[in-house]
Amino acid sequence: MIYSEKTSKWGSMRYLVAVPLVAAIGLMAACTETPAEAIQQEADKVFKEAEVMPEYPGGMEGLMNYMINSIKYPETAEADGLEGKVFVQFVIAPDGKVGQVEVVKSVRDDLDSEAVRVISEMPDWTPGKQDGKNVSVQMVLPIAYKL
């Protein structure tokens, strides 16, 4: 810093020109989106939390009953004495359907596959709402396997 040359007035002016130029380009890019595209993006957005979260028919009690009645302990896992907790992520769509099912924390393939099967076959939920509109909401459900 001691030996560096002092910036000329013209060198400092480039910042005064660059900032408004970048702002103008950003404004133009933001204004190119049509209202229909903005509405579509809102519809495609997946919320992690919504003002009103999705609800399984019958609430938590209904969900627990469904899980208890639907999960079949894989024979290979039972024979091996395997226990664990599989975390399954899925999306409740604006129409209440379950989709985009995937395992985010695995135990073993046979337990994971059974968890995905049970989640994929769930009945429709009451969808989540944001600003009074049905929206897609991402959920994560832990499924515990105990012998």
C-alpha cells in the first residue's frame, strides 16, 4: 500500500459507471419474466414449510394406523435381526397426491424399498396451503423398523 500508485480520478469513475450499469442490467432481466411465467414458477415451487401444512386423512393417528397396517418387515432383514430407521422424503402435490419419493437416510436396500413402497402407495393427503392456494410441500417421514 505504501508503494502503490494512487488511483486517478478516471479510475475511480469506473465504479460510478459500473454500479448503475449492473443495476440496470439486473432490472431489465427481472422485467423480462411475464406474469404467466411467474405464476407457473409459484406453482412449480416446493415448500419445506407452508402456512397450512399437508395433513394425512385422519391426522397423525390415521397415518400411524396406515403405517402399522401397511409395512411388511422384509424376511431377509427379519432373519438377519436387522433394525433401524429409514428416513423417506416425499412431496405432497397441490392435488394431495404423494410423489417424488426417495430415501434420504438408508439402513439397507430391503428396508429402504419397503419404506418407499409404503409411502408411494399412501392415499391422497389434504394439500398444504400458502396464501390461500394449494401448494407442493416436501415432507420427511422416519420409518422405524423394530423386531
